[in-house]
Amino acid sequence: MIEVNEKSISLRNSKCLPFYLFKSILFIMKCATVSIIGRPSSGKSTLVNTICERKISITAKTPQTTRNAIRGIFTDARGQLILTDTPGYHLNDQKMNLKLQETTRSTLSEADMILYVIDSKREGGVEELAIIDIIKKSRAPIVIAINKQDIAKEKELESTKEFIISHFPTSPICLISASLDTGVDELLIELYKLAPEGPLLYGDEEFTDQPLEFRIAEIIREKAIIGVTEEIPHAIFVDIVDMEHNVEENSIWIRASINVEKESQKGIIVGRGGEGIKKIRQASFKEIKRIFPGMKVQLDLRVKAVNKWRKKQSILDRLLN
Ligand SMILES: Nc1nc2c(ncn2[C@@H]2O[C@H](COP(=O)(O)OP(=O)(O)OP(=O)(O)O)[C@@H](O)[C@H]2O)c(=O)[nH]1
Ligand SMILES: [Mg+2]
């Protein structure tokens, strides 16, 4: 068993401390599962990372980065919020997308609360209305975060707010910037107001329930996505082929395969003279090292073509469970 030694005490604990300490002394703790829903690239994963103050879920400019329901656990003196990041809800009937939609819908049905993240820079179209439709079918309380406040014009923020109020007149709305961490404390206050009272479901040191191999594969996928454009980010998946822990040497050796859909895409990942893969390795290594402080880490990356994997049910079932 590999020991992971990451500190998880949140700095947010220090904010508004006397009031929350008082509540925790009285044992009035809140605990809620919160499903985070929104269009691709609205900033859901960035928000989970900002709330939990660590990398829980990978992020990228490319839409449809998140492919699984990914839990981030936030604990402070008020209680615990189990935040489930979901794949961005996208209207498209390709096999893989249908599976992603299913993941998003099923987390919604299991959640105590819904946090709807809307991008203030994008006009609400058919896709936004489809999300609103799904949310309205749920009985769970809804909190809305209008995101990317930092880059939106006043007019854009106002029209997004009007649009939201027309659909959810009684739900709390917060203007936030997930990447700059503005408005996020206010958002947490709204979430806690609606969260039910109850015992904590996870220990206060826990911050995610993702298996270690999955986290490592996701870090590598994020770094591989950064350097490529168009269809390639969607054509990538990462497998951890082997992972060995040498106790005497206090080292961990990881071999991972970056898989693409066609032979012709391999060269794009590898890059000229291996520059691309070198960058992916260096960036991944830096983050993986943080998971294993004090340990010697070796990372070996391969690039492989897995022909038309997005059409293969067995691979989709394995990756998108
Ligand atoms: N300027 C700005 N950019 C943001 C903000 N939040 C997220 N972004 C950027 O928006 C892009 C998408 O962010 P993600 O967090 O990956 O979005 P997502 O909703 O999880 O996307 P999917 O996983 O594809 O559904 C990234 O490039 C983020 O850096 C924000 O508050 N301000
Ligand atoms: Mg995401």
C-alpha cells in the first residue's frame, strides 16, 4: 500500500472562524452532497479545485475535459460539502457523449443539492436550456454560480443574471470568478444555508475519493491536452500500465500509456524531436511528485494508438464508469 501524504486542512477554516466554531461546539454540523452541473468549459472543475484549495479535477481550455463524476471533499467548522464535478453537459448523440450525459444525470439524481455553474461569457442557447430543463426536474435545492466575473463585461453579467432569474426566481445566485477565487466564500455560505444537518460522511483530512492511479492518469491527460488542439484532446486517454513501489529505496516507478485514436496522432503528441512528450513528462512529473512527498518518482511515458476507441463500448465502459 502506498502512503499518500498530502495535507488537507483548508485555509478557508480561518475565515469567519468565531461564528463557525460556536456552531461546531453546539454540534450543529451540516453535510451535503452537491452535484455541480453546467455546460462544458463553464468552470466547474476550476471551482472544485478553488473550493478545496488543491487540484482535485483536471481543467483545460478545451471543452469536455472532465469525463467522470469526480468528488472533492470540503470540510470546515460548518460541516462538509461533498462536491461532485461532472462532465460538461453537451448536446451531441455520439456514443461517448451519451455516456458522459448519463454520468452527469445520475449524479444529479443522487445529490442533496445542485450547484449550477453558468459561464457569463456565453449566451444561453439550446444547450443551456437543456441543462435548465434537467435541473428543474430535480427536487434538490439549487444554488447558481455565474462564473468568469473577472473577464465578463457588466452587461454580460446583468443579462446572465436576468436569464437565470427568469428560470430560477427563488434560487440564490452568486457572481464568482472560480479562477481568481472571488465570490467563492459567499457561494459557500449559500450552499451551507441550504445543506441539511447531519454527520460528516468523510474524515476531515480527506479531500477526494479518487483512486491513486486514476489521479495520476488524469494529471498526465491534462498535460497531454495542453499542447494539442482541435480533435486531439478528445482523442486522448491515459492508462497506468504499471506502478511499482520500492520500499527500501523509497521510490515509485510509474509507466503510463498516452493513447490516441489514430497512428497519425502519435507524432502530434510526441512532437518534433520528442519535444512534446518531454514537456508532458516534465509537467506531469512535477505534479505527481506532490502526491508522493519525499519519495523518488520515476515516470515513463509511451504513446500508443488505440484505433477508434471512442466507438468501443468496452473501453468507454472502463473509462467512463
Ligand atoms: N477567466 C476565467 N477563466 C476561467 C474561470 N473559471 C474557469 N476558467 C477557465 O475556463 C476553462 C474551462 O475551465 P474548466 O474548469 O476546465 O471547465 P469545466 O466546466 O470543468 O469544463 P468541462 O470539464 O469540459 O465540462 C479553463 O481554461 C479555465 O481556466 C474564471 O473564473 N475566469
Ligand atoms: Mg471539468
